[in-house]
Amino acid sequence: MSESQGVEPAPAPVFVDQSGLRSRLFRRFGWPVSVVGAILAAAMGGSLIGVQSDAPAMGIPPKPSYLPATGHLSPSHP
């Protein structure tokens, strides 16, 4: 009763970048993108903290008063 080990060898990778070109390309474009993202995150955080908290209030006009409905369509019709 000889059973073989149930361990199979790992399959070989389909694509291997031995030159390192792909990693250099990702690194070259990744740094500027991450810096821009960090600047945007800092700006968003600063706006949430409320750097300028003495902002003027919004001028919302008062609600106009409406006349009560009388049942007439117009004053010219009796």
C-alpha cells in the first residue's frame, strides 16, 4: 500500500519580468500619483478640520408670505 504524497509541485508562473522593466515603470509612475493623492488627502483633511472657521453665514432670504386661498380664480371674475 504505497500512497504518494498529496503535495503537487507549484505551477510555474505564466509571466516573469526578469528585466525588472515593469516594476521600474510602476515605481516611476506610482510615486507622483501617490504624492498627488497625499496632497489631495491633506487638502480634504484641512477642509474638514475647518481652517477658516469664521466664514460668513449664508444669506437665506425669508420665506415670502402667501395669501390664503379664497376660491376665486382671479379678482376680475365675480
